[in-house]
Amino acid sequence: MNNLELKKKANKIRQGIIASTHAAKAGHPGGSLSSADMLAYLYFEEMRIDPSNPKDENRDRLVLSKGHIAPALYATLALRGYFPEEDLLTLRHLGSHLQGHPCIAHTPGIDMSTGSLGQGISAGVGMALSFKMDKKDNRVYVICGDGEIQEGQVWEAAMFAGHRSLDNLVVVVDNNNLQIDGTIEEVCSPYPIDKKFEAFNFNVITIDAHDFDEIREALLKARQMKGKPTCIIMKSIKGKGVSFMENKASWHGTAPNDEQYELAMKELKEEEERLCQ
């Protein structure tokens, strides 16, 4: 899939994020929007998956360790054909299979229940190890937040992954530099992120999270790397694609009201029209 088509997919994912969080009157649009491009590439280009057979044992796995950006993953799965796109409007509603955080028991395409920050990467490491032990070529992708990596369990998992040379593991850190209380430096700085992962025997690549050429090259290098897990640090913009949400910590966990929904969707629809010209 070329970059233009990927941009169109990412724009649709962003529309799904805004629509679902508005319908729920709750959710986390900021970090969801910053991760949309990577999710578009993973699900439409990179991962070995089959929406008609979501439990296929030969599929690659994705663990959304920053589980609160479930709206982004749900919008991606719906666009990829795992369930109807209209289901997005049931986000966080009683009886919906789309809960506030991913649940493997209820939603097609979810590979791990997440939400307790710091724990998803451990599950991903366990998956990668099991595939190695079974001599299978499945790959595992874990998406972490840059605020999330303040959790100690992240580094225990990283130490184990590097020690076990899990080259079938890719950890993506969404480095939008903002968390619920402000910048990550102000709260508890994890910088330098690259040097920390390198110390645990990771192959580290830093990219622009919104440049599909850089995303493509990084994931290709991760596939070619032997003997080390890979960490992709993607420098992103929180709220990417919606001008009044960009680089604002206040949009970490705030849903758009009716007026904000209309403004956001207008911007995204205009971008969609521009991409289709």
C-alpha cells in the first residue's frame, strides 16, 4: 500500500477516534490520535493477520500496553474489517463489546486485555518468548506510552527481552511528550529513552511518527535485526490531525463536546477530501 492510501486509512482511523469518544462522552483522544499512523501501517501493511479468522494461531500479535488509547485500536480494527464501523459509536456503553480498555474476551482482534499501565509489555515479551520456544515465526508488536514507561515493570520486561535476544519483538514508544498531568519531563522524566533501551540490548530506532517512509524503514530494519529486540521511539504529536487538540495535555482524557466534535470532524473531512484529489 502506498503512502497516500496509508494516509487515507490513518485519517479514517482519526475520524473513528473522534466519533467514538464523542458518542461515549469519555475516552482518551489525544494519545489515540498520535498513534493512528503507526496503527494504520501495522494493520494494513506490516502484520500477518486475517480479520476473517482473528484467532488464527499463525497471526502476528499486537499488545496495546497503553490500553487507554483503545479508541485508536478499535477504529483500526473496524476499518480493517474485524467488526462493523458503526460499533464504534457504542464505545463504553453498557453491553457494548468495546469497553474503555481492550478486552480479549469480547472484542475480535484484541490479542491481550490491557489497561494497567506497564503490564502489557510483559505480556508481549511472554508471547515473543513462547514463539521462540515453539520455533514459530510469529512477530509481536507492543505499543507503550512515554508516560507509561515510568513504570518499573516496563524495564524488567525490557531486561528480560534483551537477555533472551527476542528479535521477534518490536516495542513502539509513542513519544508525544505529554501525559495526564503535563509533560513527561515535569512528571518524571524517562529521558534518554533510547539509551535506556540500548542498555537492555535493544536495537533502537527513532522516527517521525507521522512519516510513513520512516515507519516503513524502521519496521523493515526491525525484521532484519537478528539477536536483539527492537524499540522504535516515534516522536509524535498528541492530538495529531485536530488542530485544537494538538500538543495539549488537556486532551489526554477529555472527550469532545458537540461543538468540538463538529470542528474536529470538519478538519478531518477536509483532509480526507484533500487526500482524495
